[in-house]
Amino acid sequence: MLVLFTGVSGASAHAALTGTDPQDGSVLKSEPRRVTLTFSESIGLLDDSFRVLTPENRRVHTGAPSHADDRSDTASITLPRGLGTGTFTVAWRVVSADSHPVSGAFTFSIGKPSATTAPLPSAAASNPASTGLYDIARYAAYSGLALLIGAATFVLGCGHRGSVRRLLLTGWWTLLGSTLALLLLRGPYERGTGLGDALDPSILSDTLTSRPGIVLVARLALLAAAVLVPLRAPLRDRAPGPAVLVPGGVLALGLAVTWAAAEHASAGIQVPVAMVSSVLHLLAMAVWLGGLAALLSALHRPAEPVAPAVVTRFSRLALVSVAVLAATGVYQSWRGLGSWDALTSTSYGRLLLVKVAAVALLLAGAAFSRRWTARLATPRAAVTVPAGRVPVTVPAGGPGETREGTDGPGEERGPEPEGTEDRHDGRTEDGHDGGAGGTIDAGQRQGLRRSVLAEVTVGILVLMVTTMLTGTQPGRAAEETAAATAAADHPASSTTTVPFDVGTPGGHGKVQVELSPGRVGENSVQAVIFGPDGGLATVPELRITFTLESQQVGPIDAEITDKGGYWTSDTLTLPLPGTWTMKTTVRTTDVDQVTVERKVRVS
């Protein structure tokens, strides 16, 4: 059941490369006019999305990157004429729909492969300083959001009368500073460049007009509007009304949307459902973990007692948050993983397992805290007495109840000053439940404080793992990428049966041709001839050619040779993918022969 809590905006996100033109490792007879990449989802282009290198490791001057045929899941550039021959390297870097950069490289050859080639850049090329600071800012942003929403909820939703202004300001400033940092670091992070580009006007302009940049600007605007809500909220005078709760809720919802709109939920399958799930998941996390931080802060302020009813109310709110986390987490885990195998075979799945363990510890701490909460739920009457009187606290409504203004049983009750009435219903004059016991005694405070501190400590670990997950390729996408790579590296061979009949007695049979691996580049061909009786047969000559009519390539002779019972060749090079026409010519005598055509697919 713990996997219910592990969803964190997961999806089949992080664009996966599904095809290249020219194909990786292909050998072309003539220069290509452009290079086109196809991805599993829509991608964003950078000014420097492509680098094409010659065999001598010199950069080729290419056209500006664009989407091929206006398809958002493609990236393309035009190539100049006069490239020459040899092996060329294409390094690429784009931004997936979930705002994370992806990169890679491949090669193709013109004429024939060259003896020397440019080194392949790392697929994960990035600047450690830019990436590291960007990740730290993301950690800080999650923490600031949790503190801001959690502290506000602890006051507005749980009726805490103490001050959480310092915690609210800490959350607000942390979220503001981290958002500004993310805005400046976004350009270097996307491009994999150094910190010097953070203040580059052109790069910053590109960031501000991109979807991640627009979302971050919207977050700054919401933070500016949030300044008005805490300052105007009459937290100490009366229960907050719609004038506070409605704008506060709208701002919290808006802040959560700025995450969902720029992370995994914004790409992949079932985007609308994933966006809603992501927002609810993030809000539940902030209410639970941020509320724990607010409760811990309140328990460290003896001068501002915490009413038992406040703790009880927060316990109920935390339970609702856990239920929301369960409902959204199970959906997001399915969406992000795609299969059970992905739990152990992908980085995303392994991080989920770490989060499962952390959440298990967090729930154990929460269960321990609820034991303290249950003890606080026992009604106790706290009496406020005038100066000179001795306060006596006894169970409310119990036998032999001692009232305020007496020194013990048998003495007359003195007059009670206005405003010091003993309220056994646990409610204050503004309608809030002040708690049956009025305040928490020192022993209860210390025990509850320790359990909440343990929860907060584990909660920080959960936040860290959550942030790492949002920057990791989801298991579903990782498996799709691995499957595509495996298919490219180990494609299946194809077997084609070609019947023939030269029109003479006994001059018919079939040729079984196996093309392996059936992909662009070098292939082997094996052919076996069967006679009219189904047994192996021999013929004076067998010839097989391949033609790609759509590209006017061929015919390419496979140059098969007789090996005594079968014909074979290991030198066939097919330069382009597509549906090729395989022509098989069988000669049974000096004058009798026939040619039969069949279509074969080359990937």
C-alpha cells in the first residue's frame, strides 16, 4: 500500500528519440539536404540545438533549427552543399514538453565510413555548476511552498492563535528567492552552459518567452499577491472568513498549478487528469509537511500555548491529506512507471522505492504523534482566575468539581470577573474550538514535540526524493527509450520465400532468402533453393538485387556466392531505411531463367 504515496507528477515524459534521418550508422551515396529527428512527444528547440561535425572534428555551418512539417515532435536543420565524404557526427539538445533538457548524438557516413571520426559527445552533456545550482533552487522552491501553504493552513484551518509570521515569511522569501534563481538559471540549464550565461540578455529573453519561463513569472506574480493575505487576515481577533479563505485558497491553488504546468504532468498520457492529480498531490504534501513544521514551531513557543483542539484538528487535516496523497499517488505511480519491472530496472523506479521507505517512516512517526493527540482529546477544564486566587484544574464535569475562586471543597465561590467564564464546551467567543484542555502541559508538549520533530526530519528526506523524481526520466519513458535502442542495436532478421517457375519440366521451386539484421548499414544475405519435391536443389546461377524506388537508389547487387548447398554474402550495404524491392533471378539452365520481385522492409 505504501506505493500509493509515491506519485510525484510522474508521466511518460522526458522526450525519447524515436528516429533519425539519416539513420544512425547509415552510409549514404549522396549528401543529405537536411537532418531530422523524431521524438516521442513535442519538444522545444534551442538556438544551438544541433552541432554537425566533420570527420576532422570541424563544425559544419547549418541552417537554423526548426520543426519538420510543422510537427512539434520533430527537430530539423538544413545542411550545406559540398560536405565531402566520410563519417559525420550530429550532436543534438532539445527541451522536452515537461521542461527538462534531453540530448544525444549519432553518426552517418557519405560515400563510405572514414578512418577518423569526430568523438561522440556525451548524451548527458551539461555544466555541473549550472545543473547543481538549478537543482538546489528546485529543492528550495519545494520547501518554501510547503512552509508557506502549511503554515497558513495551520492558522486558518486549525485555529492556532499563536504567531507563525516568521515561518510564513521564511516560506515566502524562500519561494521567492528560489523562483528568481530558477528564472536566471533556466537558460544555462537548458543549454548545458556555464553560469556566465545566466545574465545574458538574449538567453534571458528566450527564457521569459518559453513555457517554463512564463510559469515562473506567474509564480512571482502570485507571490506578490500573497503578501496581502497574511497581512490583512485578522488571525487573532476572530475566525477567518471568506475574505481571507477564498483568496488564500486561490493563491495556493495557483502556486501548485505553476509546478504541474512545467513538470511531468504536462506531458505524456492523460494530461488533463495528470494535471489535476499533480496539483492535489502537491497541495496535500504542502498541507501535511508544512503543517508539521508549523506545529513544531508552535510547540517550541511556551509563551504562546497550543490548544489541544488545534493539535486534534491538524491531526484530522493530516489524515485527509494522506488520503489525497494515496488517491493521487497510485495514479501517478502507474502513469510514471508503466510496469512493475520499471521499479527495479529504471532510476525512476529505484527512487520511488527510496520514497516508499521514507514515507513508511513518516507514517510511523505520524502514528506515534496520533497517540499523543488521542491523549490530548480527553476533556480537561483550564480555569482562568483573578489575581490572588489559586487555580485548580480538574476533569470537566467530573464528580466533586472545583470551580474557580475556591480554595477547596466547602468554600464559597467568589465572584468571577467579566471575561473569565469557564467554557466547558471548549469554544472561545469567536466560535473556534479552543480545546477541552485549554493548553498542553509541559510533559505533553515535550513528547509531542519529539514525535513531530521526527516527522519533520523524515519529511525533509521525502521532499528531497520528490524533487529528484521530478528531474528523472519516468520509468515508462525510460523503458520506451531502452526498447527503441535495443530494436535499433539488435533488429530482427527477415526471411522471404520467393517461388519461381521457369516454365520447363521440373523448372519450378522456391528460394528462401534471409536478410540480417535488416537495417540500414551492412547486412548479410543467405539463400537456400528448394526443388519441386521440397528438397534442396542446386542451380547454375542465383542473383539478388535491392532497389529503393522511392529514393531512386539501386539496384544494389548482393553479390551472393555459392557455398555448396546455400548462397551467401556478408558485404551488402543498404544506405537508407524504407521498403526495398528485392529481385531474385534464378537460372536453371543456360537459357532458362526467371526474375521474381518481393518487398522487404529495412529499418
